[in-house]
Amino acid sequence: MEFKQKRNVSPSEAVKILAKHGTVVSIDQAKLILDFMYEFGKLALDQQIRKVRPNY
């Protein structure tokens, strides 16, 4: 199943959010972090779907 990728958090927003919590990252690092998080989210969603629909 393909998911249309919708990204609600921009790299600059991620930098601000992380800085607010004491983590300083560059825009490039924020892009990598967001790529990882979105990919991880897709994997987690796929895993949950497979639990509900084992033949998926």
C-alpha cells in the first residue's frame, strides 16, 4: 500500500522545536531527522495494519 507523503513539520520548524528543548541542530540535520521519523512512522503504521490484517 502506497501512502501519499504529507509532511506537516518543516526542517526550520524542527530546528526551533528541538532548540526549545535544548538540542541544537542544523537545517541539514533536521532534514535527516525528519526523513528518519517519517520513514519510521510508515513502518510503524504498516506493522499495525499487518497485525489487524495478517494477509495484507
